[in-house]
Amino acid sequence: MENKIEPEKMIEADVDRSIAEGPKDIPGWGIDANPENDPTYPMKERNGADYLRFNYDKPKQQTPDVEVLHSIERPGISRVFGTSTPPSGLSGMIRRYAFKYSESTYLHWVPLVVADRINVVEGIIDDLAHGHVPNIFAEKGWKAEWKYNRNGLIKKAAVGLAVGSVLFVLLSKKRRKGALS
């Protein structure tokens, strides 16, 4: 590979370049792809076939049949990807928002965590809409938790009940104040 950059030159390099210029133009991109600059040297035991991994036929590009979100740091989608749960609903909107930002920011990861929690609620609503009552006790693994970590489950339930009670009291106070005004 041509991309040999010494660490001291990486610091001096212009790191404010746009990602849109292409990942190969980013200082340090693919620096470990050169077998002569292998970061595992000399700890790794060599067997003679170690560098064969650099010369392989890439898999054929999988054709997307649903929306696939990918990092803005990558020029496109990876060659193979999962499509079991394409983004949809409110959680999908939040995921699309999150993928507008770099993976190195909270604006990427926090919305994804929130979208996961919202997706759980959307799944329960979808189950109920299709006439299926979800067994949340079994799906959350509470039977095993009760058997092997009873104290932890009791603590979680107590904290959840306390937080729910506080929220209920606070929200009902706001409603009463609004009704009295």
C-alpha cells in the first residue's frame, strides 16, 4: 500500500480536510494495512501465511432492498449488511437524525440509545395492534433473574416503582395547578 505516514507527520498534517474528499486522503487512514507496518509486530507469532489476508477477492456488493443507514465516515454502505429491521416510525426518524452526525459525537450515540428504547415501545404497540399480547415477564428474562438474582430484581422493581410514583405525583400536581388556574 502507498499510504505510509509516519506518526510525527500525521500530527503536522492538515487534519481539517473534509471527509467528502475521500477516506484515503485522510492522514493515517489505512496506516495498519501495510504489512511492513503491522502494529502487532513483534508480539504476533508468524506462520508464513499472515499476509495472505491482504490479497483476497472482496465479496459481491449486497443489493439493498430496504433503507440501510451508514456512518458519514464511510463513503457508502458495507458490502454485506443486515436488513432484518429497517428504520421505521418515530424510532426510525430518530435514527436517521443520528446518522447525520459523526460516530465520535454524542449527537450520534445518544439518539440511537433513545431510538432503541422507543423501538421497544413501538414493538409492544405493534404486537397489541396485531392481537398478540406480549409476555414481557418472559421476554425480559425476569424468570431467570428471579431464580438467580432475586435481590437485584427486587431492587430494580423498587427503583422503577419509586421513579414511576414520583413522575405520577409530579404530573398530577401540574394538572391540578392547570385546572385551578
